[in-house]
Amino acid sequence: MNYLSFNYLVKHSKAVITDSGGITEETTVLGIPCITLRDSTERPETCTIGTNILIGTDLRQIKPTLEKLFKNQWQVGAIPPLWDGKAAVRIINVLLNL
């Protein structure tokens, strides 16, 4: 599946269950709840600011987490600072001022 098709599915999902680290960025930006089957993440801001919850590798945690989702008790996420799509502009400004 190509990237755009995958993101279309994510955008129109109730939630995403994954063991990947990367998809947590897309779910946070799209405001889609993400349940991550890992004990840690390289993107902790997706948990503290975004829509991601780490539940570890104990598969028994999936059911209570989904129950929380379907009871509308999911954390409200936001897009982390500097995830505004303007990284290239900031990089150019730094390079111009070297």
C-alpha cells in the first residue's frame, strides 16, 4: 500500500493499533487515537501531547484500552510544537544566518 492510501485509511479510522513507532506521528497529526504495542517510543510527545498510548506488549491490555476508546474516554491530543510543517523554512533561516 502506498503512503497516501495508507494515510487515507488512518484518517478515516476510529483508531490505529500498531507496534510501529512511525505511524504514531501520523495519528497525532490527524487526531486519530493510536494504541501502541510497545514498552517505549522514540516519539514520546505523541503520548504526552498527542493521541498515542503505549500499552506495552501484554496483549490483554488491548481490550481495556479499546473499552476506554469506545466510552469516549480517550485523551484529547494536540499537534506538538514545531510540527507545523515549517521545518524547511526554519532550516533555511538557520543556514542563511551562518
